[in-house]
Amino acid sequence: MQQSSNAISISLMKYKRILLKLSGEALMGDQQYGIDPKVLEQYANEIKDTVAMGVEVAIVIGGGNIFRGVQGVQGGVVDRAQGDYMGMLATVINAMALQGALEKVQIKTRLLSAIKMEQICEPFIRRRAIRHLEKGRVVIFGAGTGNPYFTTDTAASLRAVEIEADLILKGTRVDGVYTADPEKHSDATKFDHITFSEVYERGLSIMDLTAITLCQENKLPILVFDMNKQGNLKRLMMGEKVGTLVS
């Protein structure tokens, strides 16, 4: 009976392998800085439900709740390259926190870093990452691309292409893509679907242009949705219309 139930779940799934992009700021919750344990717990449970459906999950998480390279440059503390490397280390801190939350709910994870730090992360090797996913492990990619001047949006697009993901899910605190910032403009309207060309033409800041171009060239769709609404991730995997599809 258990095998039949699993077969039904897998047959209903719209996507087999996904890359989930989370912002570092989302981990703050209602705080001004750092990591809110309640947010981590919620994310871990959402991801656990998705893994239970048989979906292979990879994750890229930002570091803006701890440090942004641009902030360091604007403050005159460091140059851009140094600031970006500091930001990469912040993503590893967040990745470790998410790994801990996932393992707390009995989800096997592997943390792969673009910058070597053997004591806490495996080095990023494409085939190894794919093998971990095939074995049902959640793979978290840390330290961005390992290079300055590239955002974690670009890292997410790059890793998604490398692991041959079906889709990038960009989890935000807004339920999709709008004509303008819905938190500032009450008359903003939401798109259910938008093309990459329209994103360029309208100047929408879904992801940075390097990330968008990489997705467009590799025909990799992006789905922007509200990660903080419980059950959204699972509904997406079942093919329900949630958020905005960019393709």
C-alpha cells in the first residue's frame, strides 16, 4: 500500500528536480539582523514535505541578513572584491544554519561550497552534487559562485543549469511578480506569467540581469512565489498555480 501511495505522489508531481533560491533577508523574520529560528523551522518543514514527495531539492541562499558586499563598499570599509568575498562567507553561515534545521527534522543534507573550507563543507563538484540529489539528499550550495562581482541570484542560475534542474523557485515575501512594488504601490497588478523579454522591457528586478540571461539562454524557467505562506512549496510541486512563472 505504501508503494502505491508513493507512485501516486510521484505521478502527480510537476517537477522532479528543483533549485530553491532563498534570500538571506528572509531568514531575519521580524528581526533587524541575523537568523530567526522560527523562520528556519518553517523552511525546514516546507522542504521536508517536498522531499517526501520524491522531489530532488537543491538550495542557494543569500547572505544579506549578515553582510552584503555592496554595504561594505558603500561604508568605505573594503573594496568590492573583498566585500563580495565577505558576503560569500555570510552565505555559508546561513547555509550551515539551514543544514542544521533540516537535519533536525531528519532530512539528509550536503553542503557544497564554491570556496574550499574542508572542515565544514564539501567542495563543489558538479557530478558529486547530482549524485547526492539522486540519492535523495538535499544539496545546499554555499559561497555563491566563488567569484566576486557575481550575486547569489547568478549563483542560483548557474547551479540550476549545472545540475539540470527543471525549475528555479525564487522564494520571497511577495506572492509573485507585479508591475511595481506592491508594498509601495497599492495599484500594482500581478502577473501570472511573464516572458524573459518582458522582464527586460519593463525593467523588473526579479533577479539580476546576468541571472535572467543565463536562464533565458538555457530555457530554464523561474517561478517567483511567497515562501512564507505555509504549504506554497508543496502546492507548486503538485502543479497548482502559485506565484508568477517567468519563461
